[in-house]
Amino acid sequence: MNTEVTQVTQLQQSNSSLNTTVLRRKEVRDKTGLSNTSLHERIHDKTMPPPFSLGGRSMGFFEHEISAVLMARAAGQDDEQVKVLVSLLLDKRKELANSFLQRLSA
């Protein structure tokens, strides 16, 4: 794996258990400068992490995941490298959620 992707991933992993700030779609658009269509396309092509359900029809994005993608782009990562990062971020999202739920049920 590319060194920059590894460094960004390690940084996000160390902070992600503490940072659960949720952004709504408009906030993600404002932070990234992407249009609604561009954001949707990047989610579809897996170069941006998808939102998750907040219940009902509400959706949200973790701020640290969006920041990780922006930092990877700032470091010059191409689409394939960003796809790897997004995949790692989603794996970490599931891992942290499962770990949290296990601690609650213990």
C-alpha cells in the first residue's frame, strides 16, 4: 500500500474511535466543494465513503472519513488509491461499530 495512504489511515484510525461527528449531505458538499451530483457519483464509484442511516430517511457521513479522503486527495492520491482508502475506512467503520455494540452488551 502507498505510504501516504497508510499514514492517513493510521491517523484516522487513531482518531476515529473518538471522533463521531456526523455531517449531513449539505455540510459534506460545503466541505468538499462538490455538487450534489458529483458527490453522488463519487459515492457510486467508491472514491467517497457512503452515508449511513440515522433513522427514518435521515442520512449522515462521518466527518473523519470525509477529511481522510480530502487529505488523500491533497497528498496527490489517484482514484485507485482513494478507493483503497475508502474501503479501509468502511472496514474500520464496521469494526468500531461492532466493538462499541459488544461493549454495550457486556
